[in-house]
Amino acid sequence: MKSAVLIVLTLMACTALAQPPAGSATVPITLDHNRIIIDVYLPLPDGNTKRVRGWVDSGDPDFWLSEDAAKLMGLELTGEPQDLGSLKYRMAKPPASIRVGKMDVPLTGIKEARVLLGSDSVARGMSAEINLPSTVLRNYDVLVNYPDREFTLAAPGTLHFQGQQSKMLVNADNGLAQVPAKIEGKSYNLGLDVGSSISFVFADVLDPLLQSHPQWPRMTGAVGNANMWGSEEEPKWQLARLPRVQYGPVFLTDIAVVEFPKQASDWFEKRAGMKTAGLLGANALLPYRVGLDYKHQAAYFEIGMTFKAPDFDVIGLILRPEIDGRYIIVGVADYQGKPSVEGVQPGDQLISVNGIRATGGTMGQAWSSLEGNPGQERTLIIDRAGKQIEVKATVQHFLAVPEDSKKLKK
């Protein structure tokens, strides 16, 4: 009997230790195209709440809503429509708060919301109707648990972070964070952006490295997780794989990065408010539990997974998600000096992959159907000027790591 009581007390103690602290919420993550999607509850005019999907984005200070979400909350749109590429947005006064799990998240620091017009999401190819930007996250302790697919938001100073600690440089105006890093022995700052599906390095840093190391894998064309929004520039983006990056106290290997063009890097550095060389996105952070202690300007990295899934074993298309759910092919990446997919043209619409419909899905779902083992064949159905065409495409192993990569990392 005494043993049984002792066991029960021990289990209760372990359960208590496993509970998140008071004033916190831990919710499941859906990882879609490396983007963290969680449930968020919006306040409605009648006093009830509505569950929608939210995008956790530490790399964007702006607060975004879909037009559908703004209508649900009865928000009044103000000002003239502003251009956002081919889309438009208007401004609105944000709600007083939203809810994550059972935790109310006040939006007192957000002066205005940007409402994407004609949309049921905050970005094309996503399911999220709202984002949690850096201007909201900076008011909390944040834990992004990639291995266990969990997200925790807690009152400042209440989470007990695990793992290796690093200094985190936080812009006091907008909450954007940078972490001291080293590439090939040189020191830089790199943004910590869990909202980005891929990592970026400025051209003035990456170009000299690639010239000095011609053996490093590289390619042209934003395939896989580098295919972010399907902009006109993405078929021309330069990708490379860095054999080793020191990020704070941790050493990351074989990290795929996109080269930031000069005009983009100027804007990014101005927004960061400090000298920076780019950013590390989710593709580099997936094995870790990443803690963001904004109050004490510290980041934590706890390894939780040693297996590294292939990230660029894909069909070499570059896609543009449309606001109506269609996927337009904007380009094809080269493989070993020739187009990796024959029989498609820019402007074709991707209808399905091996019978899995692309239209209406998210970018993550579309790219899941385009992944596979190198050499596998996929049947693409595309629409060209109203006529459906069948195309056979092969999964390629892009950005292949050289066989002597172990020597490169020493």
C-alpha cells in the first residue's frame, strides 16, 4: 500500500513538473512548408470566439489578417488599398486581444493591422488567417519545439529554457532578433526567423565564399522550401549549401541558403536596425527546440532530433500560389546543365501530381506531392490555355552534398 501511494505521489510530481507555468499556453504545431501554423481564437462582436489558423513569424514585425478574419471580428477597414505585389491590402484597428490555447494575448503594442483584400489567408498558399509577428512575440517567453511539434507562449521570465544559450540582439522598436554567427571563421549577425521556410545570406557575403569554394553545392531556381511565394525572381535565385555555420553556440552543417540580392539586403538590414548578413530560417532549425527569451535577450538551442530528412529531393518546378488556390508554374530549375522537367512552360497551371490535386492546397501540401526518392517518376497534369496535358517528371537530388563533405566540415 505504501509503495502504491509512493508511486502515485511520484507520478503526480512528474506530471506537475511537465505542466507549463502559469500564464502560458502550449499548443500543437502543424508544420506546413516549414512554417509554424497553430490554432488561434479571434474575438467576435457577439462575445464568442472563432478558431482560425495562425502563422508564427518572428521575422515580420507587421500584424496581418485575411479579409475574412477582419470581417469575422467586425473590423472597419481604413485608408486606400495599398499594393503588395499583385495583391492589395488595407489598414484596420486590431482587436484588443486574441487567444492562444487558454491564454489571452493582448495586442496593445500593435497600432494597426494589415488586411489582405479578397483573401481567406494572410498569404497565398497558406492556411493561416492571422500571423503572430515579432511585435507580439517579443512580449513573451517563446519556445518553438520543432521535434515534438509544439509551440509555447509564456509570461516573460517564467519558462525554464534548456539547451545551449546564446546572446540574442533584439531590435527594441520591432522585436526582430539577430544571433552572432560565424561562417568560415568570420563573424556576422544572422536573423533568427522561424517564419521563413529557408535561410538567406547576403550576396556580398556569399559570393566571395562560393568563389573560394567551387566544390560547394549550388544551383539556380527556388525549388522545395526555397520556393516561398513564386515571385518573378525566384526562378533566378541562387541557392547554395554551406557545409558549416556556427550560430551562437551551435554548429549547423549542410545548410541550404538563398542569396539575398543587394536591393533586398539593404531593406532587410534597415528593418533589422543593425548590421546583419542575412537570416537563418526553419530549414536550419528543424532539429532543435528553440527558446526565445526576449526579456533577457537570449536564445536557446536544444537538440531534439539527429535525423536530417532530405530537403531538396524534389521535382524541379518553381510555383506561384494564386489567391484563388491555383498553382502556376513560373519556372523550372536546371539539373546538370539542362532543364530538370521537360514539357512544361512558364504560365502552365499545375493541376495534380500522381493524382493528388494541387489546386486548393497549401504550399506544404503541393511540395509534399513533389518530393520523393531521386529517380522516382511523377505524373503531372498541367493546364495550358484550357487544355490539360500529361507530363512525366523525375525527382532529382538537388544541392547534393559532396562525398568528401566530412573533410569540408573539419
